[in-house]
Amino acid sequence: MKPKNFLSQLQHDEIVAAIRQAEKTTSGEIRVFISRHEPEDPVKAAQAEFARLKMDKTPEKNGVLIYVAPRAHKFAVIGDAGVHERCGDAFWTRVAAEMTGHFKQGGFTEGILHGVKKAGELLAQHFPHKAGDRNKLPDEIAGD
């Protein structure tokens, strides 16, 4: 699927609202990135975007990126070192499988919303919102 077609199917405002809502409960940061490229390895591509978006600069290493490459029919959900330490691979595998179920049925917005919700719950559990926390990264969907 072409990224333009994919983007036109997404409920952008709903996704941004979900990110904002999730981030109210945590000091963590959640981003969604839509790529026009066809990466062979979506995790590797997600890691490169994670760094480029400066998500690795959060003080608690608690950023999560949902990376989607619609043209390649691939995606990845990755977290920074602080997040990964607390949840391990099993969490990411489960969330990816749940998102895949939505994507296979054409529920692209629903799949991303599910990923945002699950990431937000995990971040709230391990990195609760503290007085004085501010949003460190944009909530808008990023892309190339």
C-alpha cells in the first residue's frame, strides 16, 4: 500500500489525541512514524528513526516508537533502554501480534491506537507522571 493511501485512511486526530491522553499518565514519550520506504528490517529502520527523532534523549530512556512502513507491509514497536529493561521482548511481541490482527482486517487506525494504548499503559506503570513533567517530543505523526 502506498503511504499516501495509508495516511488517508488513518484518523490522524484520533491517534494524536490517544498519544496525548497516554502521555498524561507518564513521563514517557510515544511517537508514531509512517515511512514511505520499504525496509527489509523494520526494527532496524525503527531504531534509526528513533535516534533521528531524538527519542533516545529522554532523561529516563522511556520513549516508545510505533514505526509503520505501509509500502512494505511491515511495522515495528520499539522502546528505549529504560522501557525494554522493564518489559523485555515478550511485551513487544504480544503488542505487535495484537496490532497485526487489526492491520490484517484493514483497521490501521485501530491497530495504531491499540499500540499507543498498550505503550501508554506500560509507561504509566513503570514511569508514572510526576509533578513538573512536560511533553518533551511532538505528538504529531511523523514521516519521511
